[in-house]
Amino acid sequence: MRRIFALTLSALTLLCALGGCKSPAQKEPLTAQARTQLYKTAIENARDSETNDYMGIITSADDEQASLIFLLLGLSEEDMTSYALSVSPVNVRAYAIAAVLPAAGKDDDVLEALNDYVENQKESFRQYLEVEYENAVNTRLETLDDGTVLMVMCEGQDAVFDSIRDTAVVLQQQLKEIYVDVEITNLESAEYVDAWGKMSTPESGFDTMCGQNGSGTDPNRAVNFFFGTGSGANVWGYSNPEVDKLCADGIATTDQAERVACYTEAQKIIVDESPNLWFASPMEYFFCASSVEGFEPYAANVNNLRSVSVSG
């Protein structure tokens, strides 16, 4: 069986099974178990490691806190075909993430229960904790294109919501269009790095890796580091002598116009030969105090603080 390896920013991975091409009539829907794992991974990928450590995710009625979380949300297992729920059980924090595929005929029941939960949280924190009240007020609760009901109540809810939606729905739907069925498995960072390093070897056990990387501050890092013959991040084994020469010429000159020409031509060759396919550019969110002046985000995953100042 061939597999697709995928990396997310948090170094958790999506491990997908590719069963070969199927006719449209043979396309099978995602199983409840696979969808549940997809939800769980999407939530974990949207949070930092600290939050994942102390905020568990309920995916089964057998989980230790399942009955309490079901009660808080007003849901029962009969209401849901697949689900992943992460809810703060204490009354000092407005925090809840729920990804639910309602059971047949239960769509309205699930939406009503989650809406009631949001309203109860608003009322609980209205005169209590202002920050938590704002988190409750700003809750995102929507039904996604595939029928998933997604609720996100937490600080920075828009970024978390978008991340979960993109992983749980967009990736799945896009892959399914080309008859790729997704099976999700979480890997720790060390496991991922080990598998990543074996990408172009028979030991890898997979055929394709989806990665999310920044370009860095120099085009040589963006081009040669990933696509130069034998370069450190060229785990897919790509090799093109013309690309190598263009990168060598680009790093050897200090003339900016010449460098632009070299790396632009190298990128055109790489795009034409497609050792990698670029299919998404994720949204990132930056928060600054009003006293910070001159800060501008860059697409290269770096921050230039030379022109930044703090007033007051």
C-alpha cells in the first residue's frame, strides 16, 4: 500500500493511504473512525504543544471525562457520528472546541445544543471575567461544507477556526477529488524528522510528503537548500544540473539584479519539473500592542525589527 506523508507547522503529521485510482462510482466516504482522527489531528495542529498537553480531546464515550463533557455541551453520543471535543470543565475559563459530524437527522439538535452552551458561557462570564466573556462572545460556530459542525471558543478563535477547518475539510475534500482517501496518524517531532530524512529511500514507506516551510531571508536558502543536488533539505532527491549552476552563480555574485535573474530562472525550472507542488499559502495572524510602531510581517517567516519602536 502506498502512502502520502504530510507535515503541519506543529510537526504533527497527516499520514494518508493512497489506494490507487478509483472510478467516481468507487469513491467511498470517509469512515467515522478516520473522520474522528482527522478532527483530533486538526485540533492539535491548531494549538501549541502546551495547550495540547493540558487540554485533552474527547473522541470516545470511553474517555475518562466523556460523560462530563457531553453533559456540559448538552450532547450525547447518539447525536454524533464522529466527534472531537476539547472543553474546559472549570468555570474560570471560556474554552471549548468541538468538531462534530451529526448523526442522521441530528443536525439541528447538535447546533441547538452548542448554541445553548455558548449562551450559557456568555451568561456565566458576563459579570465575572471580562476576558473570558469576550472569548465566549466571539465564539465561531458554523456548519462546514462537508456537514461538520465546528465550534471554537478561545482566544484567537479566528486563527484556530481557520486552521481546523482547513485541515479537517479542505485538505480532505481536495485529496478526495483525485481519489485519495485520507487516514490520519499523529507523529511526534522526532518520528517525523526520522521519516522525513528517509523520503527518497526505499525505507520511507510513503511516496509523497506535504510540507509547510518558510523561504528564509535569502533566495539561496529557499531554492538551493531544498532543490540543490545533495542539499540538506532536498529529501526528495531532486537533481537538475542547470538549477545547481544557477544557484552557484546566484550565491557567487553580490549584484542583486544578477541574483534575481539566477534564482528566478531556477524557480521556473523547478515549477516546470514539479518535484514539489505548491497548493496552499496559509494565513498567519500577528498581534501588536498599540504602542508598537513600524512592525511589518514578512512572508519569509522572519521578523525585521530594525524599524520597530515602542512609544510611551
